[in-house]
Amino acid sequence: MHFSKAIKQAVFSLSFVGAATVGFADPLPSWNSGGTKSAIIDFVEAVTDPASEDYVTPADRIAVFDNDGTLWAEQPAYFQLFFAIDQVAKMAEADPSILTSDALKAAAAGDVEGIVASGKEGLLQVLGAAHSGMSVSEFKANVAAWLAEARHPTTDRPYDEMVYQPMLELLRYLRDEGFATYIVSGGGIDFIRVLSEDAYGIAVNQVVGSSLVSEYVVGEGAPMLMKQPDLFFNDDKGGKPVAINHHIGKRPIFAGGNSDGDFEMLEWTSAGDGPSFGLYVHHTDAEREWAYDREGHIGVLKRGLDEGADRGWFFADMAQDWAVIYPNTAE
């Protein structure tokens, strides 16, 4: 039984919306009243109630979320790319000879469009230069230093303050109800692990992501894990269910994403025998964030829009469903 399908028509009742919160603290205060909020609350109540036929034991309450565009913003480019651009620029200042391609030259100049024009090969060159040739510890220190200083080119906010307040509330609500919350992202696993605990309350061992090859070496008497430029695993599309099985070992019952890169993760979650919930964050708010879905260079959502409703999945319409976007803002 897929719970989201069974309740989809009922959650739009105004009386139901009111009853869900009467006498109780609102677990999702930044979510406006509506079908999606009510569906989330009703699902969580059902799977955590021992008297419910949809009850799920705590050990099997697994929730997985994409990161870019789902838990924090992703425009005008993935934040990890901005990190890589800044790192290449620093490296080029110390040694201009590293700029051996048009993509690396574009990165050193802060030219995002130039990097995009170089295609996948150029992008991998930039990411490889910024993410390899150092130990994992050194890389994480670089990420932490960058997060402490860098600002988003449009909002001028620190990148780790561009997390979505409604999603922070959802993560907290799920954990309060006995769920284990995981990030399953196409972004780099070592990059996300630097910020996951402080930004989302998600421990580093509950982060699943793409990764480069690491090599165990002993230098100067101390063992290190050295990052290599070769791709080890791409955690996107069909790779996400594979990574979930590899890292978590259980099928989730709740999955949240924002693009067609997350489709297979929601599909895998919904294919279980018990109750399940699929959620898409739909970027519809051009005033407070960005509005995009079917067209664009990242975060494209076509198949999800075409098939999601029929599969019983829900959509968080940012313009309609979210009272605020980022933490500590009055909107």
C-alpha cells in the first residue's frame, strides 16, 4: 500500500487541515496550510502510530533527500562549482602553469558560462583540479574555510545560510518522530559532509554522494587518504537507488527531491510493499528564490511533473506552500 495515493484526495479538505493542528504545536510552521503539508503530517502520524495499519517500526523509518535544489539553493550554478572556481583561482595565483585548458582558464577568471561552454569534459577538469591532489582532510579544511568566507553572487548570503527553512523543519519533524534522515546527492560526498551536521543536523555517516577515487598512502610516517582526479561513483538518477542500497541497506519510506535526477530515488522509494511518500520541491518563486522546472541547465523537472501526480507523489510549491524560504528572514 502506498499511503500517499490512498490519502491524496482527502488531504485537501479544509476541515482536515484544521484538525491536523488543533491543540498541537505545528511541526511545520513555515509551511502554509494546504494539501502537501497535511499529507506530510498525516503520513508521519500514520506510520508512527502503533494502532495504524500503516505503522512502520523505527528501524525502518528511513527518509532520503537530495541536497542541491531540495535542501539548499542551486542557482545560478551548483554551489560546489563555485567552490571549485574559487579554488582554481587560488591555485592559479600560486602557479599559473596549471591553467592548461580553456575550462581551467575560465574558472580562474570566474567565468561560469565559459566553464559550461566547455562541456562535461571541461567541468570535470575544473572539479578535478579543485578536488584532487590533496588528502581528504586537507580538502575538507578547504571547504570549511571557503564556507566561512564565500558569499553567493546574487544574494550575498553565506552559502550555508541558503538552506530552506521549511525543509529544515521537515527534517527535524521526521527525526522527532523516529526517522533516520539521509542526504542522497549528486554532489560530492566529502563536500557535503563538511556542512551536513551544522546545516541540517545530519551526521556525516548519513551522507551519500558522488565521489572521486581515494588512495591510501603513508607519507612521512602518517597514513593519509589522497583524493585522485578519477570519478569513483556518480550518485545521480539510477545511481541513487544503487547508492542507497550500498550505503543504507534498506529501502526508504520517504524521499524528497527537486529534479528528474531524483526520479529514480522517488520511484524506488514508492516501489516498496508498505507505505511511502514522495515529495518534489517545485521552484515556482521568482521573487524570493528562482522559478524554473522544465527548462534550464540544472534542476530540470520534466518527467517528475508529467508522472509525479499519477504516481501519488506530492509537490511543495515554493510560492504557495512556503511562508519563508531561508532561515532568519521576514518574508
